[in-house]
Amino acid sequence: MNEKIQAWLEKTKSVLNLITHKKAVKGARITYSVFWNLLLLVLTVIILGGSFATGVGAGYFASLVKDEPVRSYESMKKDIYNYTEPSELYFANNVYLGKMRSDLEREEVKLDQVSDYLVNAVVATEDEYFYKHHGVVPKAVFRALFQEVTNSSVQSGGSTLTQQLIKNQLLTNEVSFQRKANEILLALRLEKFFDKKEILEAYLNVSTFGRNSSGRNIAGVEAAAKGIFGKKASELTLPQAAFIAGLPQSPFGYTPFTREGTVKNNLEPGLTRMKTVLKRMFDGGYINQTQYAEASSYDITKDFIKPISTPSEKYPGLPTEIEKRAVGILTTVFAKKDGYTDKDLKNDDNLYYKYQTMANHALHQNGYQIHTTIDQDIYEAMQKVKDNYKYYGPDKPQEKKDPETGEKKTVMEPVEVGAELIENKTGKIISFVGGRDYDKQQMNHATSSLRPNASTMKPLLVYGPAIELGKASPGTPLPNVALNFIPGRSKPWPQNYDYRYSGLVSARYALAKSYNVPAVKLYSEIVNQHPAKYLEKMGFTSLSKEDHTNLSAAIGSITGVTVEENTNAFSTFANGGKFIDAYMIDKIVDKSGKVIYQHEVKPVDVFKPQTAYLTLDMMRDVIKMGTAAGINSKLKFRADWAGKTGTGNEYVDSWFVATNPNVTFGIWTGYDTPKSLQSRGLSYSQRTNNLWAELINSAYNLKPDLIDPKESFQMPEGIVKRSYCAVSGMLPSSACSKAGLIESDYFNVNNVPSKVDDSLIEGNFVTIGGNRYLALDSTPKEFAQFGLILNPDFITRMVGKNFKNYSQLIPNKDRWGKVLVSSAKMADNGKAPNSVGLSVSGSTLTWSSPGDNDVVGYRVYQDGIKVASVNGGSKSYTAGNGNYYVTAVDIAGKESPPSNQVTVGAATTPAP
């Protein structure tokens, strides 16, 4: 040990000697001086270079951001909180329907409604210095810049939450130094204007989170929480929060769901990312060791929810209809805000397209609340009835061209249906049925499909306007005969649906039985007064120029009308002659709660109240004894219904529309490609009417007070009941009274008949072969009966000069039995009738026909004395004892030779 110490002391002494040596000291001083000067030089170069570099960098940075405007607080606030959020849809009475279809689902949420777990997870994962920095972390920026310049394989990222928010809301995703410079500048400015909570809240609403359980893209933590776990953001557990917080780094890489809404086969990336988030939360002190361990081992996959049906899936066609109407409304709202009118939009396609585009964009991004008039319960009930109805009729083949291949193929087309229920006084569309299967047809048959409205047109275009113009009343006689209103046509037109004629009928009866000829005849008398103007006042939007003049419009042969327009028009009568436009969008509210659109009821005067009531009263008979007589037996209630059926040409359309004091309900059935509805079993009209009844019954079950009003239609002042002659509609004459053809009905007090009937002429008639003929002056009075003849002048006024089949005007009814026409004549054949053959059986005489066609009766002689005259329709006589013979008498009074003589009982001596 001593030797070692001694050796160490010797070495130390040698070193000290070297240091204290003069030459050594001098060398050390020189070395120090050189080193220090070099150090100063390097520092000087570094400082000067750094200053230069800083200046160059600052200048470069300034050049990058020179075009970026200095944004104000208000400008940045507007952009930061401008979340792309689809509008929400509501049934009536604020019942939530769902979100409008969109490529991205988002639901705004306040920061205090987000789980602390989720807030902490996002901060720990995306920006650990969030609460310390002022928008930018220089170290991270330089690190990211160095990695970018050196093309490093490790990219750690340099964006704070503030920068990410700027990138998402104010800038593009362009990868460039200029965008990054703008991002830094705006991040610093944003932190100056907004506090950390505001920035964090905006970020949580902006970020994308992949797909939800239905396969739709989602953004914002509220949509993520609901779409992945079926919870609100405030209800998330720690592992759930960690899973969601990990998604923004790679939304579609980590999302657990596919585009189809199924769970991915490989969930490992998302699960690994969740554990990374939990580790960062633990490292950041947000959770303890126990929480970290439990959450890391938790099986998050069991919390994934199953697909949730969208409004479009649950209510096919309804969201689309709401969206279409909302776009139309907002188009007008935005245009009017800029000073344009509806007329401007109508006359300028480019202007309309501009505001329509704006409206569509706003509707899908501004998160409006769209409140509708649709009653959810009634709507669902009607869809159920529609789906379960078994009597639509058969599917029929239809050849169609494949739009992709161009090949023709045969498909089976089903009978379609469109129906709509409207509240009269407000115009609210309570419910509708758009078709059998919207997903297949992509057509709303209640609101978009244009079809001829057949005979439902008659009260709208013919009887209502004719009453309004003073040309008709419910009792007005009209000819239901074989007329031809098309010059040059060889056959009569129009035909009735049953191809039969019934003579003179009242307007009331003609409407109830839906006769075509009387309707066209009446329409021909008013067409020059442009009755189609009433249709336009009642909301018909698709009328062509020809529809205003063609007589076929009287029976519904027009370009087409929707179920909504047709039904809405009928509500005019229920509203006392005022048209109230049907609507589905009640109001539109923006995200701030401001109502930017509120529907206003604006009645349009169409008919006088007296006209409306008289037309209603006529349509009551359609249901009481007309073409819809079976409806009441199918209903669960009894309301004051007035309506009209309709059958399209060749039976391709079937309609029924009816109104009561509260609601109007219309239905149409038919094939998309027009073809006959006729088939075996129930008639097409029965199938349609029965479905109408089932649908309205389903609504009654839910809202009886709405569907079945306690009151009836009230007769307004200005209507009186008067008697008139059923032949002419004029005041009764003595001839009309004798004929028993006086009737009574309602009239507008201003249109009560003032002239006495001149349609009948008194005369006599005879009956030959079951037919009635005018008696001649020479016709024996014993065979003539008192009768009435239609005045030829009246016939000309009624059917014109070209109509010759006068007898067709006389209805085949007993009460018309005494009325003849002037053409009912039997000419004298110029000779006496042949004698008849007489026989006896007991006390009954019978004889044969003489073979002449002008015999009006027979005379019976007993013992040479005439004892009886028998009209031509009978050939027997009950006789007492004596000798008898019979003669025939013709219309001119000529008598045949006596028949053979027969004896009844004991023979007597003939008188001379």
C-alpha cells in the first residue's frame, strides 16, 4: 500500500513541475487566446447568420401571408362556427322525424354537454400543450418543418388543435408552405379573439369521425357518440371516449364500420389507436393506473350499435318530398331577400337556378329545422293500410327498355296508388300515400304524378262554373242522348261509361250518375267564358293551352293533374268557394332559433258561397245514390260527405275525391304505364273506393274529431227552394202540372226561373204495339188518351237542329209516360184493317191480330150493338150471354169487317 502511495505522489509532483514550468505556462496562454478568439468569431458568425436567416425567414413568411386578409373577430366567428350540418325534419306538433339525407351527418353540441373523458382524451392525444400555447407550438413547427425538408420517414406533425380548426374551417387541405404560414398566422389571431373553451368546442363539432353504424359519414362528437355507441356525447364511458378521440387522425382507417353499415373484419387499427389514446391520457395525468388498466382491457366492440334506419328508410319518399318543397321555399326566401319577386324567378331561368342552388346548399349545410304539417300517427297508419290492402288488382306485363343496355324486357307493373288528406280551413297536408313501393318506383304518386282526372273534373270545370255563371242550377234539365260534339265524326261523342242514354235528366242526377253527355253539353255552353280560369285559381298548374278550349276537358281528358292539386281543388267547395293552397312546410327555423319562413294562409276567391254550397249539395247525391253509393257502408262513421268518382278513358285511371266540413281526401289508382284497370272480381271503382274507405277509417281511428266533424255543411243566405218543370227547368205550366213533372230544388236567389215552361204541348196519343204515337184528327176519341208533346222549338234549343232521334229525349220512367215527341207519328196506310178471328172460352172472348200495324183498338158487338171498345194492347173481353163479333179500328178510324160470330150462353134473337 505504501509503495502505491509513494508512486502516486511522484506522478503528481511531475505534473506540478510541468504546469509551473515557464515554457508550459506560456504555451497554455497562447492556446487559450487562440481558442477564445475563434469562439468569438464563431459566435459572431452564428449571430449574424441567425439574424440574417431570421430576417430572410421573416421576409419569406411575410411574402407567404401577404395575400391573407386581416380577419375581424366577427368574420372569424362566422367561419369558425359555420358547421356543415344537415337540416332536421319534424312531423306536425314538433315531433322529430330525423335528419335530412346528406353525405355528412353532424349534430352540434356545447362543450358542457361533452363528457370530460372525451375532452381530456382529445387534448391528451391531439394537443398536449393546448392549455399552454397561444395557437402554435414553435418546437413542434420547427420539428415538422425539418421533417418535411429532410423528407424524414417519421412525420410527427406540428399542428395544434387551433391550427387544425383553422385548416378545417378557414383554409383548404392543400399541402404547401403558404397554406401552413396562413394557418400559423390565423391560429395566433384566433387565440387572440377566442378562449380555449370556444376553440375546443368548435374543434369537437368540426372534426370527422369516420362512419356510423349505418355506414354514413359523421362529423362532430355528438354524431360520433350516437352513431357508434348510441349515446349522447355527455354519456360516454372512458374507453368509449378514448375510441372516439382516436378517430380524427385517420377517420376511415380507424372507424369500426363499413360503407354498408357492417362491422369491419379487421378492427385492430382502431383498437390499437384507442389504447394509444389511453396511454397518453395516463401519461398526461388525466387518468390513474387503475383506470388505464381497466379501460385498456375493456372489450369496446360489444358497445358498437346496430344500424339505425334513416328517415328515408323508415318513411320512404317523405324526406324527399319535404326536401323538394323546402328547397322551393328557400329559393323564394333568398331571392326576395335580394329584392327579386316570384315573377323575376319565373321569367329568368338563370336567376332561378342561382337561388335554387343557394337554397339546396343551405338546406344541407345550415342545420335548419324543417317543421311540417304531416301527422305522424295518421301517416304511419295509412302506410300500413296501403301495404296490407289485398284488392289492388293484378300486376300486368309491360315492355320497357333497359336504360343501361338498351335492351327491351318485359316487367310486371303493379297497380299504383296516390292519396292525400288535406285540412280544409288551413290547407295543411295531414297525410299522403305516395305509392306501393317508393324505393322501386321513385315516384310520389300523390304529389308528382300527372294523370287525367276523369269525371272528378265535372264539378270543378263544368257544374261549379256553370252555376257561378248563372247557366245552370242543380235542377237544370240536360240531354243524356246520342249527341256528337266533334264535327265530321261518324259516331256520337262523348259516350257514357255504360254506353247507355237516359233522356232528359237534371244536372244533379247527371253528376250523381256521372253521365258524360250532359256534362259536355253544359260545358259547350260556357266554354267561351273560359271556365278553365277557375281551375287555375284552384291551383291547377299543368294546364295546356288546349285544355282551355277542348270540350274533352269537361270529362277530365287533360294533360294531367296531381292527386294533391285535384284534392286541394275540391276543398274549395268546403271552404265556401275560397281556395286555400295546400302546404306541407309549416315553418323553417335556423340554428339560432330564428324563424326564417312561416307559412301564411292566403285564401283565393273562386266561387260565391251559394255556388259552393249548391255544388256540394249535388255531390252529396254522388255518395247517397250515385257512383259512390257503397262508400257509407264501408265507413266507421257518418260525416257530411260530398264527392265525385272518376274513370279515365279506356279505364286507365280510377279516382275518388270527397270532402266534409273538416277535411278533403282524394285517391287515384292506376298503372304507371296507362293500361286498363278492368279485371275479374271486384270492379276497378269498388277497389278504389274501398281502399279510400280503409285509409280514411285508419285516420278516423286516431283523430275522430278531425275526420268526423259534428257539424254539416251550412247553407248560406241567398239560396231558396223553388218548384220547376222537370222538362225545361222553367216555372211550371198547366201542361207540366198535368204531366206530373213538377219538381223542386235549390237555386241561387238571383237565378230562380222567371219564365213559364213552354216545352209541352197538350194533345192525344194512341198506343200501338207497346209504343205511343200522336193521334190523328180522325182517330176515334174512344181509343185516344190525353198526352203532352215536346215542343219542337224546345227540342231544338235543347239538342240543336241536327238531332233527329227525338224519342231518345224521353226518360224510360213511368212518370214520363204521357209525354211524346212530335216525331212519334203513325201514318195511315190508306186501307181498312183486315178482320180478326174470334173465339170463346166460357165467357171470355179472345181474337187474333188483324196483321195491320196501325190498329189502335177493337170494338166488341153484342147482338149487333157495340158494347165495348178495347185499346190495341189487349185482345180479350169478358162477355155476358149473347151473340158476339169483333172489329179492328186503325189510327185513321177505319173499321175492319166483322169477325166470325160466336155465342156465349143461351142464344138470343139478334136485334135488327
